[in-house]
Amino acid sequence: MKSKLCLLLIVLFSGLIHFKAVAFAPKKKAIALIHGGAGNLSAKNISKEDQELYLKSLKNVLEAGFDAYKKGKSSVDIVEVCIQLLENNPLFNAGKGAVITAKGEIELDAAIMSGSDLKAGAVSGVQTIKNPISLARTVMDKTTHVYISGKGAEELARENNLEIVTQDYFLTEKRKVQRENILKERIKAEPNQNQNLQPTEKHGTVGCVAIDMSNNLAAGTSTGGMMGKRTGRIGDSPIIGAGTYANNQTCAISCTGHGEFFIRYGAAKTVSDLMLYKKYSLSKAANQVIHQILFPVGGTGGLISIDKKGNYAAPFNTSGMYRGVLFEDGSIEVAIFEQVNGF
Ligand code: ASP
């Protein structure tokens, strides 16, 4: 009887310890998140093989991000490294494989921001620079400006020996076919239209937010914009405060989605402002912007965000968003479809 009681106490006590360990286990600290665009993504319209390809690519990018983190690189470096890899991967709508304008050209936009000093660099309408994110960084580091477009941006790239490519480098068969199909659909719907058309909701922009060993935040975004966009159209991605923002006092954010809405509602800066002025948590602020502010007005898309403590949020109001999170211990989670446990 005595030994039975003892056994019962041991079981109860070890159960309690286990419960405490589970209930009070500290949350893992995130050090970087990436996205590869949000949109109408479902297991029905992406083959199993393609899902694997996307997930593997996201994982590889975050592994490179972890290498950079371990080497003590700055958060701006981590963001640049991760986005360069996403730009070089034709699966995503940035750099190689970017979407095409209604006239069949490539026009790329990118921005990067450092949360420690609020320095930022952005470019738009770039047509021959292999990695627009590096050009955005050049604007931030080597000029007194924040935003340079078109010819001036290309000139700056040449002066700084950034890699130059021809338009053919960016154009993939998949995007050409997508553009043809979209133009055919539009002409069927409105036979009298010319090619100055509304952009369609084909998402796929890339972005990264990161924190470094000195606890500085950074954010970056790079995109081809929206398929079939008008020549000269600029989305939210390169606009500081709309698609990209970082401030050590609050968080770092990179958005993806229907850019016109993200611009009009100042999406990224609103997340930061809700934290700064209303003392919202990162998760509450990020969810408010995506679900309560943008969704009701038709602003489809999502965002990735991280704060100084390594808390993160990646809400989206579409059926999916290509995304990944890297933790301080090197572990990685990647996902495409609905959110599980807030990711
Ligand atoms: N936000 C981008 C733009 O409007 C597109 C996207 O995220 O897919 O240019």
C-alpha cells in the first residue's frame, strides 16, 4: 500500500514537471523570415512536385541566411543574401522569372531598410540589373537618396559594377505563356481593349526580414510587380512604409499582394505604428493590417514580420503564401497553405 502511494506520487510529480516544461518552455527566437509571394495557392493548383520544389528552395535560402547569421553578418547583409538567392530562382516573381508588363517587358522594383538608423534604399523600373536588391542597397549605402528609378538607377548600377544582364536573362517560358493567356482572356472579355490593361492578381514577390547578433532589424522586398502591369507602374514593394519597413523600436516587415492597396493603406508602416503608438504586440498589429484593414477593402496579400525579441508573424488573407522562418538554433519551418499555430 505504502509503495503504491509512493508510485502514485512519483507519477503525479513527474507529470507536473512535464506539464511545467511544456507550459513554460520559452518560445524559439526567430532570426529571419522569407516569403515568395501570396495568392490563390492551393494543393489543387500546385502539383506535389512543384510544392516540393518551392519548399526546398525556401529552405535552401534560409540555410544560406543562417550561414550569414553565424558569421556575424548584419541583418542588412542577411536580407540581401536571402533576396539575391530568391531573385536568382526562376520560380519566384523577382529577378529571373519575374512577371512581364502588358507590352512584354521586364520592370523590376526592390527596396531594403535598416532598422537601427532608418536608412533605406529603393529602385524601380530596372531592366538590366541581375539583382535589384543589391542596387537598392547601393542607393542606401552609396548615395544621399532613398529612391532612384529607371535610367538613373541603371546608371548607378554601372558606376558600382553591379552585374548587368540582358532582358532575355529574366524572361522565362512560363511567364511568356502566362502573359499570353492573360492577354487572350482580357481580349475575350473586352474585345475593344488595347494592351494598356489593368494588372492581374498574379502574386509571387519575394521578401526577407531579419535580426542579427547585435539585435538590429532589417527588411527587404524585390518584385517584377504584377503580371500584365502598365509600363511604368510601381507597386508597394519599393515604397518605404508600404511594402517594406524596418525600425528597431518596433519591427521589420516585408509585404506581398495587390500593391495598390498596400500603398494606399501604408501597410508596412501601419504595422510599426500600431506597435509604437498603440503598444500592440507584433502579432496583433500584423494581423490587424492584413485581416481588419486590407481584407475588407479587397486588399489581398500577406506579410512577414519580426521584432527585436525574435517574435514573428506571417499573416495572409489569400489561400496561401510561400513562406519560411529560421530560428536561432538553425531549425527551419517552411509552408505554403493555411496557417497552423500562427505560421
Ligand atoms: N506587391 C507586388 C506589387 O504590387 C506584387 C506581389 O506582391 O506579388 O507589385
